[in-house]
Amino acid sequence: MRILLARHGETPWNAEGRYQGQEDIPLSPVGIAQARALGERLREVSITRAVASPLTRARHTAELALGERDLPLTLDPGLMEIAHGTWEGLLASEIRERDGERLRAWRETPHEVLMPEGESLQHVFDRAWPAFARAAEGLGEGDTLLVVAHDAVNRVLLCHVLGIPLARLWSFRQAPTTLNLLEGADVDHLEVVRLNDCSHHTSLFGEAVHRAL
């Protein structure tokens, strides 16, 4: 089976560099254009099943990516973004003033951090991987699954598939509406074919850096 693991498009908070987590922030006009570009890229791809996080930015991205296909979209709360707790809505500069030690740890040892009144990366993995497995359940060799989730969710899933520890979370990027292509017989035997492919809206050397995760 093939799995297209995508991230949602840009939101106003992404553009401003605010930590949004589980706050239900919609796509910005730029994010809508990115999702439509993703849909155009996938226009000729036969998609068997589509699953997304229920947060508006992921759901809307999935809907635009599916386009005119007569295919139901399943929403799974296990794919929701990491709960940033009291960091949500804040800029990194504001967090640095209020919770600087934890922010430093988040950049240097992210696997050890528990968000204030929120989640750890292990918490995210413990709910996201079962959701990912549910999404792929029963798919066969020629089937293609589209999953639209979030930056931290994609990262913990990809770390697991790649066999690298959550401490290496920042060793690759997840741009808005990026595509990761995974292939394998089942979720426990996946290979990464494409990683952070956002060529449908960003040039080869275009800047696609996360600003708030």
C-alpha cells in the first residue's frame, strides 16, 4: 500500500509564528492556495481512503486535496496536533520571557518536554500511531491512503517509521501541505519514499521553515 502523509496548509497563526496546537485555527488565504495546489498535484492519483485530523485546518486541507472525488473523509481525533497548553496563541518571544527554560529544552531535548497543561511527544505518539494504523487497516497492495495531519504528529510518525528517536524530531522539516510518501505491506513495514515534498508550491531551495512548534 501507499500512504500519502500530508500536513495542513498555512494558517494566520503559522504566518505570525504563534503556537497553535489544538486551537482550531482555520487556513489562511495562502493555506487555501497551498491546499488547492496539493489537490491539483494529486488530481490524477487514485486515492482509496482519506483520513484527517478533525481540526479545521487539516480537515479543510484534506477536502481541497480530494477535490471532486466522491470519497468520504474520515476524521480521527488521534491525529490532532500536540496540545501546547498555555503556550497556545503565544509567539516564541513571549514564551521565551515566560517559560524560557522549557522552550530551550523543547529545541534541544524535545523528547523530554511536557507542555504546560499540555502533552509530551510520547503522548502524541501514543494516540497518533494507533490512529495511523486504523486509517491503514485492511488496505491492500494497490491501495493509496491520504492522511492529513499536523507538524508534530507527522514528525513523531515519521521518526517511528525511520527508526530514529524522538530526540531527533528537528532533523527534518514538515512544510505546509508537504507530502511524505510511504510504501509497504502494512504500517509496521513501511519505507519512506519521499520526505517533506512540497514542490507543488515551493521551489527546490525555497524556504519552508516551521516558525512555531
